[in-house]
Amino acid sequence: MLNEYRESCLTVELTTVPRAHAWAVDVQDEGHGARVRLGEAELVVGTGQGADVVLRDGAVSGRHCAVGVLGGGVAIRDLGSRNGTFVGGARVKEAWGGAGTIVTVGRSTLVFAAIDEDDDDDPLPPALPGIAGASAPMRKVAAQIRRLARHSAPVLIAGESGTGKELVARALHEEGPRRAGPFVALNVAALPRELVESEMFGHERGAFTGAVARRDGAFREAEKGSLFLDEIGELPIEAQPKLLRALDGYEIRRVGGAGPGRPPDVRVIAATHAPLETRVATGSFRRDLFHRLEVFVVEVPPLRDRKADIAAIARHLLGQMEPELGRRRLTSAAIARLLVYDWPGNVRELRNVLYRASDVAVASEALDAPHIERGFRRSGAPPRAELSPEQARSILAEHGSNLSAAARAAGYPRTTFRKLLEGA
């Protein structure tokens, strides 16, 4: 059937891969994952016993879709599923794609990857504590975290704002030998400049105006555990020598304290959203402190580079919102709508959109594409890539030529959807 590919099916133009490469599909299903090799013989994806790739997802049909290799890429074919198969934000009957193509079925995602012929199957590792998603970029981060967790040297976590750097720091703590100790987080950028040293190292009574009692700082609170210093690039230059001395294992001393301090028993994990090298070049960050912090560096990829994680992250966030907004679940169309946006605000922006979508859904447990659309609209963010006329026609056909129903399913106003059809 895949060799009967027709010109009318939706084509997803992504990475072109040499034919010498083999193909695999990374499956993320209800928090579980696996890598499955593909061949010219198509594989059926579904929840039924006759499926070649069996999912646990209750929103997936028994025989949901079929995937396989076609020429220099991969082909996807819907098998009459009840909830649809989505590629690039559109519901499709047949589609062709390349490396990085993301297919949404129910609440699960399939991500196609080009692999070497001699690669072994690569099952996804167990999820890290507190981190949702197991895309290829996050598998690399997870492997790095598990490797670095056993060390005691500082780790610098780099990544855009909202990518979840504190969650990575907590995972480093939980995976390491200090897990029984405290995890203390301190946002350097949120502290008044004159109180940074006091918050980090503590102070003696009378050390400065307002110091009415002796106080332990974050280093002492994190004793035998881990200290997370967020936005370390904002650390005032005058406080940097004292942090360097602590990182070198010499001492921590309260502000206003006399005599020698004591060696710290703390693992320091720092994070930054801006390259520290830039601050070193401008003289606002000490070069020796920079080199002391960057013993190990973990790069957290932005959400646009791990879109295969969006469904899992969204479900995790909705679970956190449940006590306030009630139980919510995402339809396939809603997930498809989330996948076509680039998320400049990363996970933090995704949380906001889901919060607003849940609010406008009122009594509806299911969040559909129109709810997501309204969640986007309130933030002024562009909700999607534009549908092609061919995609619009396909959606219209699937809804029995009912223009209003097709427009609702696509998440477009009726007049806008009609204009898309007229452009075909």
C-alpha cells in the first residue's frame, strides 16, 4: 500500500536523508518509550493485539495508522482511526516525511529518525525525576545527568529562560549520592545587590543595619546536599571572590564573622540563560570563577528543538493544574495545534497557554484545538503555521463537507477557513 503513494497526499518537507541510512521511529506512549526499526513492510500502530507497535494509550484505535519506508523517506497512513492521525498540525489520511517528522496519534507521539545501518535498537531510558518527555535531545541530557550525578564537581546548566533548568538541577541532586541531603535553590537575580552575600553565606548579628539576629545562609542550609544558584551571571562582582573561595573548598564565612570559616560540604549547581563568556569579556564576571563553574556543562535544549516532548509535558502540566482547574485531557487535534508553534517562552509559555485554555474550557474535560487557539490568542502568540489549501480540503472532506465543523476542528474562524479553501 505504501508503494501506491499518491500525489494527493500531504507531503511534509523536512530533512533530506541519504538512502544509505536506515530508519527508525521513536515512540512516546503514556510515559513509556521505545525505538522501533522501520522497513519497506509497513508496521501497524495501535492498541490491538494485531498491531506491530502496541500502544497503551486509550485514545488510540486498535489499528490506528501504518508507518514504513518509502523511497528516501517515511510514509504514514491513517487506518480509519476514530481520533485521527496528525502531521504538522493537520489531520491526514496519508503523508510523507523525513527525519524529525512528528506524528500525533491520540495522546502519543511518533518521531522519525535516520540511523546508521549497524545501530542497535535504542529503548528509551527511565524518565528522570520531575522531568517529562524522552525525546532524542532529552535522552542525551538524561544520560549526561546520570553520568555527572556521581561527581561532586560544580555543574553549569545553560539554556534559554523557561526550559526547566531548575528541574535539571533537581534531577542531578536526586540521581546522586547527596540525594538524602537538602536541595536549596537561590535565584541570584531576584536578590537585592546588598543582600546577596548574606543570603549565600549568612550573617552575624549586627553585621549591617537590620541584622538583628545571626542567620545561616544558603551554603549552610544546603550542608551535605546541593545548592542551586540560578541566574549566576547576575552575581555582583564584589561577591564573586567569596563564591570562588567556597568553590575551591577553602571556607564559607558569615558576613561580619571573625576568624576562619569552615570548609563547605555542598555541591554547587549553577544556571544561566545568557553565555557567561560574554560577561567575562565585558569584565562583569571573573574569568577564574567562570572556569571554576564550568567543570561540567549541561545544555538544556529549547522546546522548539524537542517538540516530541510537548504532549508529555502538556499532560504533566495539566496534572499540576488539576487541583485548581479540574481534570483536563488533550485531544489529538489540540496536541497537533501545540506542535506547530515554536514556543519562544519554552515550557513556561506552554504552561500559560494551557492554563488559559483550561480556563475557557469551563466544564469540558477535553481540551480541543479551539480551546488551545483561545489560549494562544490571549497571549498574542501566533498559534500555528498556516494550513495549505490541500490540508484545508482534506479536513473539509473528513467532516463531510461541513464547513463549520471542519473550521472548528482546524481551530480556524469559519471565514478564514473558507478563504483557505478558495486559495486551493
